[in-house]
Amino acid sequence: MSHPSDAPDRLTVLVVDDTPDNLSLMSNLLRSVYRVKLAPNGERALKIAQADDKPDLILLDIMMPDMDGYEVLRQLQAQAATANIPVIFLTAMSATEDEKIGLDLGAVDYITKPISPATVMSRVRNHLELKRARDFLQNQSRYLELEVQKRTREVAAIQDITVRAIALLAETRDNETGNHLRRTQKYVKALAQQLQTHPRFSDELTDAAIESLYKSAPLHDIGKVGIPDRILLKESKLDYNEFEIMKTHTTLGHAALVKAEEGADYATAFLRYAKEITLCHQEKWDGSGYPQGLRGDAIPISARLMALADVYDALISKRVYKPGFSHAEASGIIHRGSGSHFDPDIVTAFGAIEAQFQKIAIDFADDDGMASAEVYRMAQEFAAESSRKV
């Protein structure tokens, strides 16, 4: 016949004592309100506490053979699964020092024998209510944390989609394809990760910064939306005046982002890098680029990374006005531009991960923008390079 205290909705109290009479006394006292589990020693108490059906509170004697109550509490506190179970010492040790030791170890209360039934029931009830409140707050905190993570992922996804939509809008007016955006942002990320431990770049290229760079890279050419079709879509070489107009895509894109940011409550790293890249990705290490003629370290790191990524992709990609170069040809041009077009250390980083660049180019090849023979040739080069490194 089941006892009322065995009802599954009742809270469970574990009583630990090496004296059978004490176990019987506490069981009879508590069983009318709680489910009661009994342990005659510390080892048995630990097994019960570590089981799936854990007690909600433990009444623990101190003076027991083999393992005293202090050691039981130490082991309970050492395990994450049992550390939060409230423990009340129930003992004949009435000295103030004994009580201090128990409370310092993490007990929530200390009751001395001989017990007062009313005191025991009151203390047990109060500490179970405190535990219930604490568990509720922890569950709420965990729920809120999960909700924040969910909302953060949603915001990040919306940001990614918005950025890609804006960037693709610019690309639809050019001879390039959406895969150019994917390739260049992956080139930028690969270069940044390669340079993350370099003394010149380590302070800026944190994990968070690299993620912002990766997300903002597709915006590098959004200013092309403002370039007239007669210039943007011209298949032959631009004349001087046309090229001067084409160069304004950097300032147009930067101005659009600055204007968009004016309504924000605070600046973000994402927009900072987006503005740097749109304005400065055509600058050259030797100062011969545009629109500001910046030289060397005056060019933002984000724009220096984008410059190499953009040029590499332009070289290997087939366009209506040119064939796609092989990786070897594009690599040669990049290396020859070290110290003039590109930051020498970024070129060195490129040299160390050329196989990674080739794989990105293959994985995100254009359906129409890159000839299949070119992709096959790049695949062969990548395979040969990989086998040499192995």
C-alpha cells in the first residue's frame, strides 16, 4: 500500500544519520508532508543525491563513521549536479565553532539535537521555499538568456540578408555576379585570420572584428548604384572623364552609409568597417590609389584586405571584356604588386594561404561569369598545390 508522502508532486527530503532511531523519528515527522528518503551513512547519501530523482533538501548528521557529515557536504558541493541541493546539518554537536564550520562549508542551516519538531518543520519548509524561488529565477534567467540568443541570431540574420540584398542591388547594375560578393568576403576573412597573430594586426583583428569585416565586405561596391549605365556597363576601356566618374563609386557608397548611420543611436563596428571599405578599397600602398591618395598604414586595415581580395577576384573572373586569368597568373600579379598596390605583409599572408583562395574560388565559382575550363584548370592547380604541401 502506497503512503501519501510517495505522491510524485511532493518535494523530497533526504535524511542522513547512522542511528536507526533518528532515521525513524525524522521519517515519521516529515512523511506527512514530504517524500522522505533515508541513508544510514555518507556513501549511501551521495548515491541517492547523485541519482536522477534527486532530493530537494538534505538533513545531514555530522558525527558518522567512515565519512562524517562535513565530508559528505564537501563532496556534494564539488559536483555540479548536487552543489545546489540545500543541506541542513542536524547534529548533537552544539558548539559555535562546529556550526561555523558547517555554514562555511555551504550548509544553509544548522539544527542541534535534541530537535524541536516545530523548528525542524519550519526550517525545512522555509529552505524549500527559498530553493523553489531560486530555481524559478534560474529557470527564468536561462529562458531569458536563450531568448536573447535567439533574438540576437535573428537580428544577425536580418543584418546579413539586408547587407546582401543591398550589395546584390549594386551588382545587378554591373558585369559581376553575386558569387563575387561571397568570394571576396571569404577571401577577406581568410586573410584576416591568417594575420590575426601578426604583431602589426593582432590588436585590431580580434574574432569580433573579423566577423564584422566578413559581414561588411559585400558592401564595398554599393556606390556603383550611382554610376551611369553608359559608364558602368561600357564594354570597352573608359576614357579619362569616364574613369573619373567611375572612381566616385567609392565616395558615393561611403556617403550613403554615413547618411544611413545618422539615424542610429550609436556607432557600430559593422558600419565602421563598411564605411572604411567602401571609401578606401581602391587606395594603394604607395599612395597612387583613389579617392584620397592615402599611403601605407594611413589606409585602414579593412580596406587593405579588401583591396587584395577584390583585385584577386577580378583577375580570375571572366568578364565580357576579358578572359579569366589562371590562379598562377593572378598570384604573380598580386605578388608583383607587393609594396606598390598592396601592403607587403598582406601579400605574404596571401602567399601562405593561396590554396585556400583557390578552394574558395572553386567552391563559389560563377555559373556564367567564369568559364568551366578555367574552373577545371584552377581545380587541377589546387590539387597539385595540396599534394605538394602534403
